[in-house]
Amino acid sequence: MWTIEQESFDPATAKAYEGLFTQGWAWVHLRGSLEQPIPGQPQDAPYQRTAANVTSEQFRERITKWGCYLPGIFGNHPTLNTEIINLPWPLELRIAVEGIELTPAGEHSLEHRDDSKPASPDAGAHTANASSPIPRRIARDSRTLDLRTGLLTRRVRWHVAGRTLDLVFERFVSSTRNGLIVQRITARADASCNAELIAGIDARVRTNGHDHFRSVRFDARTPWLCCHVHTDADDHVHMACALRGHFTTPQPQLETRRAAWQTTMSVEPEGATVEKITLVRPDATPPPSLEALPTFDDLLAEHAHAMRCQWDLCDIEIQGDAESQLALRTALYHLIRAHPRTSSVAIDAKGYAGEAYWGRFFWDTEVFLLPFYAHTMPEQARQLCLFRVETLDGARANARRYGYSGARYAWESDHRGFECCPNWQYADHEIHVTADVVFGFLSYAQATGDDAFLTHQARPAILESARYWLTRVDRRAEDDRVHLLGVMGPDEYTLISSNNAYTNRMVALALELAARLADNVHEREQWADTARRLWIPRLGSLILQCEEWPLLAEPDFDSTWTDRSRTYAAQVSQERLYRTKCLKQADVLMLMALLPHEFSDEQLAAAWRAYVPCTTHDSSLSPGVHAQVALRLGMYDQAWEFWKQSIGLDLDVTRAGAAEGVHIAAAAALWQTAVFGFAGVKTAMQTQTLTIQPRMPAHWHSMRFPLCWRGSRVQIHIERARVTLTHLHGPPLDVVVHARPKRLEPGQQQQWSLS
């Protein structure tokens, strides 16, 4: 299962497919919108977006949303603070026959044309010409994304002007040549005809309703049509596109916010092909000689080879469950694609597939994304950690702004590390992100064996965060404990709580690590003492989410949550959320999933009984965590139900899916559930010895995947009757399967019987 297919164009699911079909590499990412604009769907409509509760905000109703994003290119929004900028749309490739332009439609439709004047290639982007109706039929309009290569192919059968045209649009973003976008249109007709081709760059776009462009300039220097953008943050982005193939001499159309090459291609029964090459650069490097660039097929071949190498590092092969296989490979495709291959930025919450979360970086990086990269692509994991190191000055500025010492990492970080969250609830109180960053450093080092990273590169950030915690904690006269008051844990529906268990334990862990790295004896003793005195509230065997938990109102979901197809937060007031025992996602269970060795089965079961009935799973991060905890408890049916929720998050286009961008952290959680859950691999935080205890679903025949473990790379093959490990690279490795240890030498294969 390597392909996702959109069988036909449907306005109701178009945006979901656009997010799902996002393509990209390194510094350029493109939503999977059509090459042709959809009439009546302007992309530059101004509107005012203000931040709301992240699970209840209603996004603007529209059929399509263009998106071209360069990680690190941010601008200043009037209500949302710093956000990633939606850049000019570089994929325009339009075709018309006898003045009738191809536009997406259903099985039968009418195209309108004003016969009094020639068809304007600019008009279709915003309004359809409104005069005489011309019958037009699209018998087929389907698209397929090949996950192996990221090649997006659209096939159209078009009955137009007495002829039948078969059109194939193909495109990919090169993984070997940064910033190179390659498109091809192949046209065949049952009778010879001429087709007008328009290929350009469209800067009539906005980001969350705001225009971030100070200036846009176009110029045409054959064969390149160039677009130069100056943003409101004083960045410059340069695009250039050119055509090659058999067509008449292209003529430039230069407008204020759009430019294109216009040409004519002769379409014959044996077919005609035109390629469009686009370059996107964050600098003014001149485009190369067009003749020096290989053909579409050669560029695709070199790109496909590079992508195969990426897949060899992370693919999970499942036998016996096609649906789960496709979902996992979809998740892995976006995880491969979305990493920027630099430490100057991280991976934003929508995987550079939409601007709903403003292109910012959350705790998702450390808690959800890092384990995947650490165990498949350690160098990419290291870059994510280095991003936090390199934005330490921004974290220091955040701490000063709140009146504290040290470094306070942002809940919603921009590329500089500055807090950009426009909602005070999260910006002020989700301070656990600072501890999560240090947890990420530690879990990376444990997984990869890169202990020097902690003692060198990460050390300043670890120590500065400890200095922040020392000024952020409180003490009470009646006890000798240390308290963290006024916090919000992972559950965003419990506001301003005291001694959130997740936050307190993660902060203590960060302080313990800082104490081990400290040179200053006084600081070392203070940090170690504070870590010991931070406490976790309990009620018998139940770990309390926070001190106030027993005092909160019981939820009445039957009367307040009447439509389970919509989030709970979309149906009740925020005031009700904050005074009720309702969780957006795992909180105590999140802590237990990250540090399972610190909690007994009795404590885990008590937390499950207490919190799962109150959890709304409004967050996409919730099902994966619950699936992993359920597997540890031996609750296989419940684990499978949560797994099914996880695999549908982006693939279920009927429920919006990836309309506003992919759920990239949930994609990583899917990998975690497969590897740490069903395959039963203990995390590197639990043990330094690779330990496996499989819990595969009954209908899975086998699963096979590669794994990096402390400098070694192995292939793991789990079947019903046996587990086989093959040592691929690195030093010898001790492995324990079902409590039976063996040593794996380089190049060796070992097998464990499960009978």
C-alpha cells in the first residue's frame, strides 16, 4: 500500500486532500492544490482572524487553500503575532481549448464564456466569465499520491469543443536539488487541436487574511520568469519558472501580483508534453541554465533513489492489515518530508501543510517527534535538539518578560524562540514546555548514545532552564514542599491548577539533570533539593492530575456533548471547560507513557479508571497515547479502538482530515504506537538495553521495521512464532526479547522463538 487516491474532485473534500497531498523538501513545501485555480475562490481575500480555543475555532468556509511555505520565513500578523508566511503560488499550469479553460468540476457542468472578448487567463482565478453557457463534460478527474516518491499525478478526460483530451499532470519537489519543483503536462487528443497553455507564479495570496508582502516584482528574461518578494519581516524570496518542450515561443504576461508564460502547444493523438521547472530560493542566486537541468524523468529518477534511501531508514511493513499499512506509510511520508534538514527551524505543528497553527513550534517536537527521528534518523533528531539550543536567547527573553531568571521556552515558538501564542491561557501557564525541552535532550541522548550532546551543546540550555525553575516555584508556610502553582498541564481544559503531576515530575527530572551537569556547588545543591521537594499529589493509588482535581465539577457529557462528531469544546463554553473534570487529552497518562518505569500497574490502572471516562480526546495527540497505555494494561480491544481513531486523523477526508494541514505530531505518535506499543520495544528512557516484548494485533501476520539504538542500526522482524533481528550497522548490541538476552554482532542475525 503505497498510494493515496482521490477518485474525483469534490468541493466538500478538496481542502482535506490538499493537506494530505502536501509535497515538499527542506526549504519549500506546497499544499496539494490543483494546478488550475477554482473559479470564485480568491486566495487574497482580506479577513481578520483572531485566535480562539484551538479545538473549537471555526475556520473560513472555502473549497481550496493554496499554500507555499518556506520554513523560517515569518511575518508579523496584526492579531496573531509572528506567523509563517504563505508565499506566492508557483504551480499555476492552466490549459484552454478554443477559449474554454479546464476547471475542476463534477461529472456534468456548464462553463461560461463571454463571446464578445477573448478568454482572459487571469479571470479564472477569481470569477468565472458570465455570459453564454457552453456544455462541457469531464469524464474523469482523479489524483494519486505515490508515497514512495511524493509524485502527485492527476488524470483528466475532458470532452471539449468536439474533441476528447486525455491530460496527465505530474509534479514533485526534488529531494536532491533544494528548492526545485518539477511539473509535467502530457496531453493526447482524439483529433489534432491547439491548446493554450498558461504557466506562472501567482502572488495574490494572504496568510490568515493578512498581506505580508511589502513588494512583489516580476521580470521576464527568457527562458526564466522571475518573481521577487520582499516580506514585512525584511526577508527576500526569489522564484523563477521556465517551460521546455514543444510549443510556440512563450510570451510573458506581467501583472502587479501575477505573471505567467503564455504559449500554444499542438495536441495530437500520439501526445504532446510540456515541462515546467520552478526554482524557489531564500536568496538571490540566479537560476541555472535550463539546458543544464536533466529531464523530468531523469530528475524523478534521482529523486526517487534518494527517497528510497529515506524509506530504508524508517519504513514499517505490516502483513495482514492494508488500512493500517497505508496509514503508517502516509504518516511516515509526511515525517520524511516535513523535516527542514537544518537546525535553524524545527517542524511546525501542521507539518508545513497549512497555517492553522501559524507555523510555530510546540512541545510536539520533544514529546512526539523526537523519538521517531532519534530511532530512525539520528542526525535529524540532533538538528531538532539544536534548534532549541540555538534559540536559547529567545527563551531567556521570554523569562525576562515574565520577570524570571534563566530561560523559559515558548509554548508557541517562532524561529527565534520567542513566545508568540496570542492566548494568555496557554502562553502564561503551559510552562511544562520548558521541562519538555530538557526531556527531549535527555531522551535523544539515551536513544542515540550521544551523551556528549548533554554535556556540551545542550548544557547551557539545561542550566538556564533550571535557573528559571528556581525563580518560578513557590513555597507554603505549612509544609516544606516546593510547589508549582498557576500551571496548565498537557490537558488544556484544566486552567491555572496547582502541582500538576505531569509538570512537577518533568520539572524535577530537568532539575535532576541540571544538578548532574552543574559546576557551581550552590546551584547543584539548590536544584537537587528543589527536585526532591517537588511533589506529586496522590489519593491512595491514584496520581492526581492536580491538587484541585477532586474539587472540580463532574462532567455531564450526555446533556452537554450531544454531537460526538464535533469536539466537546465546540459545544460548551470555555467557562464550563475550566471548572469541570473534562480532559482534552492524556495528562497523568501522558506522564505514565513517557516514564512507564516509574509507575506500577496498579497506579496505571487507577489513572485509567479515573481519567479515561472524563477525556474528550479533542486533541489529535490523545488517541496514540491512550493506545500505548492500554497495551501495557493488556486492554487490547481498547488499544485497537484508539489505534483506529489515530489512523483516520488525516486519511478520513470526510471529517476534514488534513484540511488545515496534517497532524504531524499524531503521525509520529502513530509510529510510537506501532513500535513502542504493538512491537513492544521499551523506550530508551526505560532501559539502555534494546528490549522487545511484542503485542501485535491478532490479525497482523508480521511487522518489519528498522531501528537505531545507541549507535547501532538493526532490522526487526516480528512474526507470530518468532522475532528475528539483523544487525545492519554499528557496534555489537545486547538485545532482550521476552526476557531472553542475546548478543548481536555486526552483520549477524539472531532469532527468538515465541512458542
